[in-house]
Amino acid sequence: MYFLLNRTMFRNVPIFIALTAFFFLILSCERIQHVLPPEDLETTIKIGFIYSPIDPGTTRNGVELAVTLANKAGGINGKPIELLIRESNREPALSVQHAIDLIGKGALVILGPDYSDEAVEVGVVAQEHGIPMMTTYPTNPKVTRNGNFSFQGAILDPDQA
């Protein structure tokens, strides 16, 4: 039991590192700063999160931990981060619906989805709306071919081979 618990804990580490790097990218990159709303308009920075609950808590725990730590550190530009969570159940069409809904609710970035077939489709929506998408597990190189708003947190299939 300890081994399984310990292994699950370490599965969250790469996700946490990727998301922390993404938050620092948002804070420091001048090209992405234009995505943030004017200071007078919004009280929170909304981040959309699409995931498939394959193992209890893997990506969701990592994202929630990163958001909690970022909020404790003062959020983004002094504003707290609001995480908008959607479960896709590994269905690309549902992921696309969630992406459109999240963008409609004011999400400035989309984290996820967890699988390449979903991420390719969500990347099209992200590109159309000019919303950055940072995937979690997808490794298919097609994920980033939608344009310059799709990013991958995992090593690509050709590099793994």
C-alpha cells in the first residue's frame, strides 16, 4: 500500500512541474501578458481545466496544488486564480464542448485535456479564440500543429521512441 501511495504521489510531480512552469510563463512572457484582462475589469484570473478521471486524482490533484500554491503566493498580478474544472471522460466531442463553455465563462487559458485525440480537437478551438492551451499527457505531435496557441507538457512520441 505504501508503495502504491508513494508511486501515485510521484506521478503528480511532472504535472506539478509543468503547470508551475506554465504559470511562470504567464507571469513573465510579454507575448502572453496581453491575454490577461485589464486590472479594472476582472477580480479573478479564470483558468479552464479539462481532464479525464483515469486514476483518482492524478492530473486534477496536480493542477489544484499548483493553483493553491500560486494563490498563496499572490496569484497572477495580485489577482487570485479561479479554476474552472470539467471532466471529459475521454470524449473529444465533449472536450470541445467544455472548451467552448470555458472560454465563454472567461477562461484565459485551458489546461488539458489528458489525451492526444481530445487535445487535437480542443487545440482547434483554442487557436480560433486565441486562448493558450497547455496539455498534460498528450504526446502526439499533431497536438501543436493547430497553430501557436497549443503547447504540450509531455515528451513527444518520436522523442520517446
